[in-house]
Amino acid sequence: MSAIGELDDSNAALRLLIALHRLGKPIMLSELYDQMRSKYGLGRRTVDTALETCAKTGLVKRETKRIGKNPMPSIFQALTPKGKKAAEICSELERALL
């Protein structure tokens, strides 16, 4: 299946790209869950599927960073350069359809 076909199969993947693009910086996974639920009404499983699809197509990368004195690193999601280009196109499409 082509990359666009995989994104199309996961309807939330396009919304995920747009949300990450609007933020413009890496976001913690827990914050991403909250944002996707409040903005689009998507559950964790749907967001996880969208993240998996975007990671498989090379649009999103997972980064781990330590915050403060917490010994466990936090997981952040960020767009890759390829993901930024795709997210810009998705954002333009969304604006054109409004």
C-alpha cells in the first residue's frame, strides 16, 4: 500500500499531522492524548494508531527526554522534515475547505 493510502486508512493521522504542525514543537504523549481528545474527540487507541501510521511512513519521530529530576524520561512526539512538509500541505487543504 502507498504511503498516502496508509494515511487515508488512519483517518486520525491527518488530524495528528495538523495538530503537531500547529504546535511547532515536540509534545509529550500525555499532552497529545489530551489535545486530540479535546479538539477532535479521539481516544488513545485511535491516537496510537495514527502515531504508528505516521511513524511507519516517516512523518513522526519519537524522542525521549528527561524533565527535571524525574528519573524516567518522558516520551515526546515530533514531526520529521518530511512530516513538516506533509503537515503544511494538510493544513493548507484544511484552510481551503473551510
